[in-house]
Amino acid sequence: METPGGVLFLIRRETEMAEETKERALGPTYPKETIKALVEGRLDWETLKGMMSSFKDQDRFDKYIEILQEKVPWKEKIVLPIHEHLYIVAKDGQLIIKAICGHEYGDYRENWKMRALIYVRDTEEKFKELYPGVAPELRVPDTQWSHLREYYCPKCGTLLEVEYVTPGYPVVFDFLPDIEGFYTQWLGRPVPRS
């Protein structure tokens, strides 16, 4: 027969073990400076390997968004980064795509590329600009079969995306994130709207 103290000890020990298991499952918690170094590509390999191999810390996304928010010159809240230079942001109750420079591409559910400057390499001369000094027979794709589309920001001129497609192929819509699902089911909170 167990004494009441013994039962309490076992219950307490089970609780402690559950907490330890939970901590191991969640992985380490990294400070904001480490996440910033990750974003900026300054992490040493050992730290990066440890981060990739363990579970994400609970607040990593929030730290990530804070770091990105500090880098942009505008006030709208970043909801989700979709590209190195493009973000889905909350503005006036809507979710839009906005570039680092401040150019707005409109509703996030529409293809931002349709509002970018597009340069199409569809001739041998335009392709030669990319491959100077290479033997002529090796440097240029057959323009009857392939085009190279370059998408630039209309405000700052940053090259945002390149597509290698057959002539006449529609503009590729890279992805449409389920923002509602991500915020409510993964983060457990509503989508920011302002």
C-alpha cells in the first residue's frame, strides 16, 4: 500500500516528465538576434543545422515578422512574406501585396506579376545579352520553343522573378497561400486586417 506522499511524488514526477518531454518536442527557443542572423544569412553552420533539425520555437514566426517589419520603410503590418522583396500586408482592412520599396500590387489573391514590368527575352539578340563570350551555338536557346520573362518592380526596378516558358504560355501564378488557415489553425489567432 502506497502512502499519500508516495502517490503525490509519483504524480509530481509524471507532471515534471511531461513538461520535460514538451520542452524537448518544442525544441530550443532562439533569441530575436539569432533569428535576425538567420534572415540575414549570417548564421554559422552548427547553429543553422541545429535550427533545421529541431522543432520550431513557438514564437519564431512572430520574431521573423518583427525583423522583417523593422526592415521596411512603411507602416502597414506584414501578414506573410511571399518573396524576398514582396509581402502580404494588412491595409485598410484588406490584404494586399506590397514591395519593400512601397509599391502596391493589389489584392493578394490576384497575380502580382500582372502589375509588374515585364521584359521578355524572345529573340536571339536578347538572349545573347545573358551569355556573352560563349560559343554562339551554345549560348542561345531556340526562341521558337522558349522565352525568358523577367518581372521587375515598377517603382524601384528590382528583378523579382524570372520564368522560362514556351511562347504563349500564361503568366505563372506561383501560389495562393491559405492565410486564414495558417493564422487560425496554425497560429491560433485571427488574421491581422489593419
